[in-house]
Amino acid sequence: MNNEQLKHNLTSTDHWLRLLFMVLFVVLLEVTGVVMLALIVLQFLFAIVSGGPNENLRQLGNQIASYIYQILQFLIYNSEEKPFPFAEWPES
């Protein structure tokens, strides 16, 4: 890599804009992790009380897991598509 290429990369607004999106998605990943933990606890409590898992919580958990996967794919540059709220919420 030559100095001109490095200078171009450092001054490219695309890279810095992506960094802002990455910071946003890291925050959303942390929030989503807390929501997933709450969902896990709720599902466990529901299973204790009713004898089985709640189908609605299972679907929501599946959607959240897909969302976490989409965020991670964006963060590690495996995808250029920005996850929700810039795309549709993942289907279960």
C-alpha cells in the first residue's frame, strides 16, 4: 500500500461513516443481549410454570438471534447491508 492509498483511505468519508454505524450497532448489540437475557429468563419461568416453552417467546428469541447474527455480520465486514432499523426486522 502506498502513501496515496493510505491518505485516500484515511480521508474517505465512507470509512468514517461506517465507523459511526458500527458504533451504533455495537450499542444495539449490547441492548439486544440484555433483551435476550430477559427473554431467556422469562422462557425458563414460563416452562417451570406451564411445563413447556412459550411459542411466542420462542419465535421472538429466534428473531432476536437472527438480528444479533445480522449485526455481527455487518460489524465484521461480512455484509454491507445495515440491519434493522435500516432494514426489515428478521423473520422467525
